[in-house]
Amino acid sequence: MLVLSLSEISTNDLTQQTRQLWQPQLNTKIQVVLSLEVVIDKNNPQISPSVEIFEIDLFRNEASTIDLLHKLGKKVICYFSAGTVEEMRPDYNQFDQRDFGMPLADWHGETYVNISSPRVWKVMRERIKLASEKGCDAIEPDNTDIYSNDGGGLDITAKDATIYVQQLAQESRSYNMSMGLKNSQEILWDVSHLIEFAINEECSYAIQKWCIPYTNFTDPTTPGVIPKPVYHVEYVNKTDIPINEWPGVQISNDAYPHTTAQELISTLCLSQPKKEGGSLAETLKMNTIIKDLDLDGWMMDCSGVVTNTATR
């Protein structure tokens, strides 16, 4: 029998052996920082805001940062795009251009990819492995809703996306990592048993279509099915010049012109009163944060409190 010493066992092997599949609690709070690297002083480790979960970019952050977040008692979700290829990523050359579809209109250098291609799947398996090696507690593979964006110019259907998400979740679980579903509400119920949380963007724009589908996810009626959290992100335009009026920064949203800051925050956080009493936020039990599209360290909560995570 071959017996390995502790020094001969890889860090990844130890992580897999000791990591337990994480199920986030319903009322946990999140910060999302995707465009920059999170900075923590190893000699005086601290971080803002005081939330339980940090979602960070898989490629921009080192394992040492994730380790420091763990030492601060935080869980870490690692982000990567599973439905597009981005020119700035270090594994860009691992993709085959035969799998490229339409470019994303609002994101320069990013193109949809064929999620049914074995060549794309090979790259995604390596990304999931990298997430495990870095110590991530969970992954958030973005752009799985390619089917709702003209199929990415590749005739991708909701059925294709369902199969793909199932593969991603199963691969993630093979490393004892959790996984969340980003948007993709149309396939939520086909994969809800394989994911531990969901992340939604901007469902306040179309409440019935984009928010309501999460009702039975956060508050299931089926016996034995546990409630799972939805981390809800809304976006604003902001100025960096402080103002004397609450909340201390000028915010706006093109979809809701001519609103006060208080009205805008209430709308984005789904906290406006319903006719029958209570609010949609109370019904849906979503955890809402407000960001700008830079997705840097700036964050506002539903009380209008602004915090900044240190980044570079």
C-alpha cells in the first residue's frame, strides 16, 4: 500500500477532504466585487462591509485572499462566466473559435460560446477545478441564460442550458463546492435541487416575470424542501461627490426617472407596501444590495448605508 505523508498530499486534496457542501442560510448578506481584486492586509486582516458572504472574481483573486476571507469568518463565492468567452481571461486561448457566437453588445471583448460543445465544457471543468484549488466555497457561473439572448447566435435553447447547468452543478459538487444559478428563471425549477442559492439581477424591472418565480425557492411549499436564499442585485448610476442630503451620494436609475433617493431605494429593494399589507421583499425573502455597474467595492444596502470594500 502506498502511504503519502502530509507534505505529499496537495492542498487541493486537503481542501476537497475537509470542505463540506455549504448551504447558505436564508437571511445571510452578501457583497459582490467582480471588477477588481479584493485587498486584505495580512498583518491586520479586516474587511468591510460586515456581511457573511463575499462574491469575488475567480481569476482576479489569489488563494491567499480567499484564505484571509475564511479567517475573517466569511464564505466565498467565486465568479466566472460559463456562457461567454472574455478576451482578457488567462484561459482565452483554450477556447476554439468554432464555438463563438454573437458578441455581447454592452461588454467589449466578450462573446457568447456554444455551451453544448465538449470543447467549451473542457475549459469550464478546468475553471471549476481552479475554484476548488483556490479554496472557494461555491461558484457562480454567469450567462447560463444565453437562450434568452437570441440563443447567443448559436441556437442555444432552454433545454440546452438546463443540461449545461446540471453538468456544472454536478462537477462543482464533485469538489464539495456549492453552486448558485444566475438569473435563468425559466429553468430554475429544473435545476433547483442541484443548486444551493440563486443570484438575480434587476428583477424590479419586471416583477411578475423576474421576481415572482423565486417565491417557492425561498419559501417552498413542498414538504421536505428547504428554503434557499436569493441574492438580489440592483444597479444605479452614482456620483462620487458626497452630498449633504441622505444617503450622502447622488444615485439614479434610468428606468425610474424623477424619483427621490428614498423612492428609488424602496423600489429597487421591493419594499414598497402592497395593497394586502406587507411588502414584496417580505414575501420573497430576497437579500437585496445596490451596486453600480462597475461592480467594484462600492455597495449600498436597503437602508441607504454605503460601504466600500478595499480593492485594487
